Amino acid sequence: MKKIGLIGAGFMGTAATRAIRATRPNIDIGLAETDPSRRLAALEEFSASDFSGNPQDMPSWADVVILAVKPKELPGLATAIREKDPEAFNKTFIVSLLAGTTVATLHRTLGSERVIRMMPNLAAQISQSVTGVAFSEALPEESRQEILQLFSGLGPLLSLEEEQIHAITALSGSGIAFALEFIQALTLGGVKEGLPYGQALEAACGVVRSAANLVAHTGQHPQEIVSQVCSPGGTTIEGVHTLAENRFQAAVMEAVTRTARRSRELGKATEEPGK
């Protein structure tokens, strides 16, 4: 794959393109973006070819097209491209970053089975996104591996069934916000106990980072590591007990459940005419 097309140079679209460029510095990039400032910034960053005036030509040019527009813009864009070339979407791989837009909707709207749905999170900008990937059932394994390799610069890629996308949306896409809320709460606890905010924030970020690395490095169950820290009658068990009293785990689990439910609702909305 030598040519990548990006339609929509917003945060996620540019992050995905940046990840590809990081691992394939010589790849050619084409860009279509309606916002002048974002277009100029992306054209300069990627030394891209400008397809903003003729996005309908991009599928015939690129090996992979990244769709990063708003879901409501998809039907009009697809119609314009198919009017120029009815087989355009069958000549390239389409990677969709559109929220709430299922593989089935992409099939129907684009008239192609060469589609992939990806759900990155905010950490894509530092190549540490945990990204869910759902492939069209018709896509052969060889093509799937090519796509996974191409986007490996995003961070860990999880191949999922379509129905699991809602779970990864909640756990990773939205879960990063939950983790940030915890970091903020931990920081404010440090401030309450007398630390300056900057030092407390540095400590909170460090302890969350080290906890995640410890689980990854040791392969131990998180609860097993917790039990190692909680000495009888000690300080840590006092804090763990306080979290339990306030239903910390239950609250986080409910946040994931409600977020996944909302993702399903938004997905159904995009399936309905006029939505």
C-alpha cells in the first residue's frame, strides 16, 4: 500500500494519518477537507496532495481511504463519489472512523464490502490508543493483516466482532476519560493533604502509569497485586476499604455499561432514515 487518502482532517483523522506516516515515512497522502485552516495545516504537515475540490477522485487514487467526517455527511459524500465512478469504493479499502456507523451501514451506503470500522481513542495522538477494529466479513485474512500492519502506529489494535465495538467504545474510547477523572480525583486528594497541585498531578500520573505497567509486566491479576500492598491494619487497606464503601468498582462498571448502552442507541439512530 503506497497511497493513503484522508477525507476529514479532524483530530482522529489526522491522528490516524500521523500514525501511518510514522511507520511509513515515504507513503503518499491525499487530503480532502472543507475547513480552510485544518486543510492548510494538514497539507503542510503531511506534504499531501489536495483533493478538497474533488474528493470523488480520491478512491480511484488511493489504496486506502480513511473516512473521518461526521456521520451525517456520509450519504452525500458517498453519492458524489459514486456518481463520478460507480465502482470507486470497490477499488480501495475504506477505513471508517465514524462514530455509531456500523459495517452494515457502510456496506449499504458505499456499495462495497471492502470496509473496516475503527474506534481509536484520544491517545492516538501519542501512538498509544487502544483501538477496536471490526472488518467486513467478506474481507480476506491477508487484507485484514495488511490493514492492521498499516495502522500499527496507532497503538494496540484489537480485532473484534461488530457487536463488540460498543464494549470497546465504552472501555477504551470513553474509558480514557474515566481514567483521567480518576487521575484528577487522586490529584485533588493529594492537594487536600498538603501537596501543591503540580506535584500531586505528577505523582498521580506516575502512580497510574506504574500500576498499569506493573500489571502488564508481571501478568498478575490486579487484585493479587492489591493484596500484596494491603498489609494487615495498614494504610492501604484503609483506603481500599473507603473505595469499597463508596462503591468505586460498581460505579466504574456502571459507567462502562451505560456508555456501551448509549453507543448502541447512537448506532441504531444512524440506521434510521433521516437520522
